Amino acid sequence: MIRKAILKDVNSIEDTYNEHFQYELNHTAFTVFKKGVYPTKDDAERAIYAGALFVYEENGTIVGSIIIDKVQPIEYATIPWKEKLSEDEVMVIHLFNGTSEYVW
């Protein structure tokens, strides 16, 4: 089930981040994720307060999360998009993460 994240989810969300960090160490894989830098528990809390963090829950366990909102990075204005849309017509995925059982 996908639902909006709540503050009591933060530790479970952080656990999925930590699983990802360990996976990268074990498999010499690298993304923009860096333990202690991004994503962090604080990032998750800020996204919850902004109403932008959603979780995927399976049998009572959080196995994935996504931060999605209408906030576009400044660089997006320089991209020659196929269609010109207003800010209200787009959504931006800022983070997508899941446990190895569901993503990798």
C-alpha cells in the first residue's frame, strides 16, 4: 500500500536508506546517496512536514519511499522540454528508494 509518510515512519525510512548505503559498499555501486549527507533522517522529516514523502508498506513493513512534489530545481528552466507546462502541471521525484527485496 502506498500512503503519505508520518513521523513515526522516520526510523523505518532511515533503515531503508542505511540498507542502500550498505548495498553500495558491498557491490561497489555508487549513486548520489552518501551516508550522513543524503538522504538522512532529517531529509525524511522535512519531506514529511512538507507533505512530500510517501511510503510503500507491505505487510506492515515500510519497504520503499519516494519524495515527490512540484518544486523544480532551477536547472530545469534551461532544459528544452518537449512541452511547456506550468508548475501546477508537473511533479518532480527528488528521491526514490526501496529495500533490496523490492527494488534491486
